[in-house]
Amino acid sequence: MKPLFFILTTVILNFVLLIPVLILLIYLEVPEEEIGGIEYDNWSFWGLFFTAVFLAPLIETWTGQSLPIKFIQKMFGKKFEILAVFTSAVIFSLMHFGYSIWYALITLPMGILLAETYIIFQNRKESSFWITYFVHSIRNLVAVVAIFNSNS
């Protein structure tokens, strides 16, 4: 699969995988206020755009995928891919725990997809870091546009 098609497919898959998590939150009657998330009222469009689309994916790809996956692979070898994916996804999810446990749960499917992306592209000529970054960045771009479009 070509990188651009892979990136777009993975972003769409992320939103599809959110459906069961959101159904669970509805079933558990978790109020939207408890879920939390970024307080976009405190941000300008461009401030949130820069932070969510460029800066956060850069930092989170490094700390949430690159470092933990390379560490697990160095310690246990590439045979332990499931451990690398699990560790990376949990770290990524915990990076969002500051909003709430529910928000961390919402980010878990994305953490799994980002970890899988990183590992898949380690075996290809394209940079695993940058492909993973672009998946995360485009996913956040969709969210930023949706947030500001729904409030205008």
C-alpha cells in the first residue's frame, strides 16, 4: 500500500475504531464533561492548529511510539511485536490521562494504530517516524477542523 493511501486509511480506521469506545461511554452514561479533552475555547484556531497538528504529533510520536518500540525491540528483539504495540499504546494513552481516564480510553485505539504504523514502516523504505507522525497529524487536523466548524 502506498504511504499516502496507508495514512488516509489509518486515519479513517481510527474513527471507525472509536465507535465501540463511544458506545461504551454512552452505555456507561459518562457525561461529556467527565470525558474532558482540550479546552478549545482557550485557543485560537491557529494556536490549536499548530499545537495539535504539528507540535503534539511530533512530541508524541517520539515519546509514544519511537522510544518505547525501539526500547522493547532492543531489549527483547523484534519477535515481541505485540509487547511493543501494547507498551506503546498504553504509554500513548497515558499521555492523555491528564484530561481523564475516559479520554485516555478514547485514545487507546489510536495508540494501537500508531504503534502498528511505526512497526510496519520499520520494514519499508519510508521513515517509520514520519509516516506515524503524518497519521497522527492528519487525524488531529480532522479533529481541529471539526471542533472549529461545529462552533462557528
